[in-house]
Amino acid sequence: MSTTEPLERRAAITGIGQSAIGRRLGRSELDLTLDACLDAVADAGLTRDDIDGLATYPGMGTGTPGFAGPTTPEVQDALRLSLDWHDGGGEGPGQMRALIAACLAVGAGLARHVLVYRTVTESTAQGSGSRQGIGGDGGGSGSVPRFSGFLQWTLPFGAVSAVNWLAMVAQRRIHEFGLTRDQLGQIALNARRNAGLNPTAIYREPMDLEAYLSARMISTPLGLFDCDAPSDGSTAFVVSHCDYAPDAPRPACHVNAVGTALRGRPSWDQFDDMTTMAARDAAASMWERTELTPADVDVAQLYDGFSILAMVWIEALGFCGRGEGGPFVEGGSAIALDGVLPLNTAGGQLSGGRLHGFGLIHEACVQLRGEGGDRQVTRPGGRPPEVAAVSNGGGPIAGSLLLTRGAG
């Protein structure tokens, strides 16, 4: 292998696994995690004795209840793994930080088979109440905490959640580019159509534009169906050295390039271009690491914690020009399963369920392996997709990934 070739190309996803996915499953984080991890290891044709690396995002109980999942020491102990390398943490290039770290660890020879997992139980943690804002009281004590950074300026105005902060991005795009709610709604409608073909999706019932537009407003211009669906579930992958790929029982998904750059201010409200946010830099750095181009991408799994983020990623990744995302998705045909850019083929997070980006990576692998069933994307000759683009995050931090069917 050339010493100038990107290090991540020494890695391939050889196994994938998921636990049950649903609303308020009432199962523990560790229980769901072990289901997904054991499925991924078996899918890769390996045993626990073969796993010598472990990674998760974010770990260490970070975030609101149900957000972080179990730590790597907890999972290592539960699975009785003998590890040469392990990693967890919340900082880095979006939610796929753990997967990127695993690729680099494999490429550097720190481990040969890394088990990567992400677990959420936010739906159960939410209970029967509403979703918790990021700027809550930190424990319900009734005290008024002090916040630093941008929160000290947004919280007094009731902007306590990412939906409020990303509503500003959407408003800016409406002002600058003429984006309409009818256009934005195509992201949600496409997700719902695809979720109807996914038996594990949270929301599968049909939805039309009238239902989308008439749903209650959450933070103008983002309505209820512009927001992802809290869920419980765990997703896991085995990242192996690429020389194992020919021996894996299922088609390996090779890592072609990753995008990790952060070149603007890491801020929800002070990024130098509020229409692009951090997706701009992650996407640019990914294309700098590959010979592939946007025209080579057969299927896209783009982060849709809120619909506006998927729109931002479509442009940032070069599938259309800056400010042209609205016309690109208008009518929905371009992003449909048989369109020029099949998007979020399992329903994304808007209808498939909020697995915090890992569900998108899982679906990219499903599509490249040709295992999508009724939602499978096909190319000329009935072949599965050959190149998948995946993105995570897109507010003040972001990460992106190119996967290929085969090592090309």
C-alpha cells in the first residue's frame, strides 16, 4: 500500500449489527449495546476473542439522560474482551468520531478488529414528558445555574435547544436563498416514504405535504416533522484491517475517505457562514482525500437531526450548488430511491429514529451490501450502489465519510 494513500483506506467495515429499535423500550443501555455488538461480531465472521479494539461516542455519561450509552470499560467487562486499544469521547468530527478513530487505529496497527458502538435510550429517559433542552437546569434542582459561552446569550431568550439554534440557519437560508417550507418539507416526506419500507422505523405511516405543513411549529420555520424522532436502540460495527475483507462472510464496506476539518468558529451562532456551518469544512476535507467526486456517489445518508441539516449537507457535499438545495429537492424526485441522489433510504432520523447518526452509517452498509430489501437502491444492471456518502452533525462540529463496495 502506498505510504501516501490516506490511512483510513487500510480499514473496512466487515460487520454490522443493531439491537431492537423503538420508542420507550424500557431496556437498559448495556442490554441493547450487547445485542448490537454481538450481532456485529457474528456478522463479521469473528468471535469475541478476535476483537482487540473498542470505541464509542461519547461515553462517560456525557449529555442529557439516555444520550451517552455505556462506557468502553463497561462493555469490555461485559463482553470479557482483551483489548489492545480503546477510545471514547465527545469532542471531534461529529457523531462518527468513534468510527473515524477506529479506522485510524486499525490503519496505525494499534488494533486489527475494532468494535464500535453507539447506544441511545433517550425515548425511555424522556418518559411521558417533553424532550429536554440542552440548557435545562442540570438536574431539576430548581436552582438557576450559570452558563458560559453562547448559552449566556441565548437562554434568556428561551433558545434552549438545538432546534432553536438551527432554526436560525433555516431562517438565514430562507432570507438569503429563498428556501421555502414546501421545499424543506421534501426532506421529511422523502424520509417518511422510505421509512414505510423499513420494518424497524419509528414512523411508517404515510404523510403528505399538507400534514407536514399543518403540524405544530416548534421553532420557526421548523415544525414537528422537521425534528428527529427520539428512540431507544444500539448500533455496532466491526472495523477491520482491509486485508481481512476477502475472508469476511459478507461484503466489506471499504473506507475511502473521511472528513474531519473544522476551519470556521466552533459556534452555533457565530460561524462565519450561518448557511453552511461546520458541514462545509468536513465535506471539503473529505473530497481533498479522495479521487472520487460527488458524481460518483450512488446513495447518500445525510445527517437529519433536523431537516435543515440534510439540506445543508446536500450543498456542502457538492450535490448541487450553494443555495440550490431547495430547487434540487423540490418535488422530491431527485432524492427518491430511484432519483439521482437517493437520500436517507431507511427513513433517516426524522422517521427511522434518532440513533444519532450511527443508523445512517448502518444503512449505508446495508445499501452497499445489497441487503435493503424493498428499499434497496439499484444502479444500471440491477447492481447495488458502489459509493455511499455519510455525514454526521453539521452544527458547530461535523464529520463525513465515503464508503465503497470493494476497495476501489
